[in-house]
Amino acid sequence: MTVLALDVGGTKLAAAIVADDGTPLEARSVPVPRQDVWGACAGLLRQVAGMGAGPVTAVGIAAAGPVDTITGTICPINIPEWSAGFALVEAVRGLFPGARTELVSDGAAATLAEQRFGAGRDVTDLIGVVVGTGIGGGLVLGGRIVSGRTGNAGHIGHIVSPYGTTVCACGGVGCVETVSSGPSSVRWARAHGWEGRDGVALAADAEAGIGIAAAALERAGTALGQAIASAAALADVERVVVGGGFARSGGHLWRPMLASAARHARLRFIQRLRIVPAELGALGSLTGASIVAAGHDWIT
Ligand SMILES: [Zn+2]
């Protein structure tokens, strides 16, 4: 049985063969091209499929949201070519006729992977949060993805934040993504006189004791903690796994995040909430997509 996984992110496409223990083998990735995104996806899939021992039996697709698991289409905010929706499942089926093909949101895939093989393997109920250029997430209850009607449950980045004042990429106003994502934090710091380039520089400057950089991370972390406490109460979970590039910003982000979550998570059933770093890294979505595609009943 050869299971392939494809991850269509906002900035990067990745594909791999995934072993039974969830390890992506021979993973390949390319930046999302401006044009012919499907051509790039197909090229990656053909490349990794050629490394398999036998015919491809299943393909799991993790995609940046919004996804539509009813129609098998996706329209990621960061891929303009597909803004009207692209029938990704149908296209993948065309490449591998006969293979089982499943689509999940990348946040849900990453969360399921953490529950099976990562920082949530000792619990069955958790929320995953992916803090990077945007803020994604997923919800796993009873060891299965809660996908919602169209596959988008768990979009924690679009919980409204008390700090939020600006228009979000989703069209709404004040989503936590507009406060706590890497680019949003950089934008706030720059508006307050910081002159650095990106989220990595922001974290380094906070670590070096530059006040405005530390304040930007404190604001981001506090808002994230509030959103996490809200979501944890809604979903009744005991674990939240936080990953993504900007989540690696260190204590200046994590301390205020944990403190504000503790301040707001007061109900008895979430008082033991633990917020921990993701363990699987950027390839977690590939692992999660492969688990779904392998045919077990992993989606509610
Ligand atoms: Zn939004």
C-alpha cells in the first residue's frame, strides 16, 4: 500500500510518500508559483509517486483554507489563481485513477498528526493552532477530526480579538490573525517605530531586550491566549498544540500566551488545559492527510 500526501500551503507546496508510522519519506517541496499551481502540484506528486514501491493506493490532500470537502474544491486566500475555487480532488483523481483521495484542511491534518504521533498522543481531545503568515487550526475530538459542514471547523485565526481593529484577509474585522500572526505582529511593531524586517528578526530583537519588539510579541501572545481559552471552552479540550513558524518566537510570545489563557480559562473543565509546542513541524500536515487517506474513519 503506497500512500501519498500533498500539502497545498499559502506559500509552499509539498508532497511525500508517508510510511505507516506517519513519517513522510522523500518529501519534496516548492514555492507556490504565480501561475499553473496545479502543474506544480502534479509535478511533485508524479515525482514522489515514482519513488514508491508499488502503485499509489491512496492520496491525502491537506490544503490551506477555505476548503470545501463537499465539492472537493479549495480557494486558499494566498493563491489568487484559485480564488474562484479549484477542483483539486478531481484533478488528483485524474492523476491516480482508482486511488482513494481525501481532502482535509491543513490545520485539521496537522492537528490529527499531533494527536496520533506528536504533542497530543496522550490525549484524544485537542485543538491545534498554526501561527505563521496566517493563523490556522484544527479540532480533534475523540481522536477524530471534527470537520464541520464543509471541512473548515477549527479556523481559530478568525476568532475576533479584543485587540483587533483592522480588516482581515477573510473580509471581517479584528480577527486574532490580524493581531497575532507573524506579519501582523511585524506591522504593529513597525507602526510603533521598530525597523526590522520580519517575524524572525522581531523575535531576535525581543530576545535582545528591544522593548518595542518584546511589546509586539506580548500583544500577540496575549491575544492568542485569549483566543485559545475561548476555543478550549467551546470545544471542551484539555490540550492545545501550538505550531507554525511564528510560534517559535520564544518566551516573549509564550509567557504572555500561557498567562492570558490561564487568566481566561477558569471553568472547571478547562482549568487543567495544557498549551504545548507542536512536535511534528511543517511536515505534520502531510502525516495527517495520509492518516485520513489511509482509509480509517478519522473524520467525524
Ligand atoms: Zn478573519
